[in-house]
Amino acid sequence: MTQTNSKPIVIPQLIVGLGNPEEKYHKTRHNIGFEAVDILVQSWGLSWQQNKRFFGFFTEGQHRGNKIRLLKPTTYMNRSGQAVQAVLDWYKLSPESVLVIYDDMDLPLGKLRLRLSGSAGGHNGMKSIISHLNSQNFPRLRIGIGKDQQKETISHVLGKFSPQEAQITSEILKVAEKAVDLSLKEGFEKSMSLYNSFSVVNEP
């Protein structure tokens, strides 16, 4: 976090994508956080390494002139906080320096929502992180996966996107990459102001 004109600018130092390990969860709605950080790692020329100390896949490097670290916990969703806390403790980072990317079924497919703080909103991964860090005051980027009134919540979030949904998801993940990039360049609040109203519309 840096200071300009007495107003703090939030620059993420650790970016966490939430999901579940195991091949059967690959590309499911609940794993869109994993997909988002995979895109960042590839785009920034980094590579994942399994890190037992941090209970997940981890990488670090420079981007936009900032030291940046990325994490994919392999603890399963409901224990994600264990991995995040391990990284914060090791590097002596504050909760405010963490950006968490995860799915949100209360947001329509094709929308993003960025916030500097807030509750878990029923998301088990976020519940775990808030509990371990003893704080709700950290940035988060929620990616909409929508709801299906015909399905139970668990079967919906652990299901895979239809081809049409996958096309929309691919587009919104590109937008998420731009939002994270801007947050590193000009601060998280700038990214919030630009991308919170953004929506991907699946045009015919």
C-alpha cells in the first residue's frame, strides 16, 4: 500500500485464485478463480511451482514494477485460509495486500464485482480466509457464474459451463486480467471505478 495526497492506494502484493484441486473440478464454475490466476501467470511469463509450505501452487515475479506473488491453494475450498495465512506469515504481508479472485453465483454470468472489503457472502473459501486472517478488509474480485433455479447450489457450482456459457466466461476472464493489471499499475480503487459496471453480453 502506497500513499499519494494522503489517500492510500491499494496495490495487491499477493493474488489468490480460489478453487478445488483434482481433475474432476477442472473448469467447473467453482474453479473460475483458478482459471483467472492461471491466465495471469501465463500472461506474465511466470510458472507455477508446488509449494508445501504454502499448501498450494505458488509463483512470484515482477509485474508493472511491483513484486507480485500468486497462489492457488490445494487445500480444498473450505480450507483456503490456511494457505493464504501461510504466505502472509512467511512474507509478513498485511491482509490488505491480498487480492482474492473467486466465483459468485449472486452475480450474473459475464459480470465482475471488485470490492475493498466485505463479508464472505456464503462462499466457503472466503469464510475460511476471513476466519484465518481475522479480517474482512482485503480486496476481492468476484466473477459472476449466475444461478440455475432448476439445480441445487452444489450441483450448479460444481458443474461445468455450457459451450455458450464458456464463451462468455472466456471473455470475462480477459476483462478480469485487465482489471488486475490496472490495479497493479494505478491501484485497486482505479480498477474498481472502471470495471465494476462492466458486463460481457453474449451477442448473436
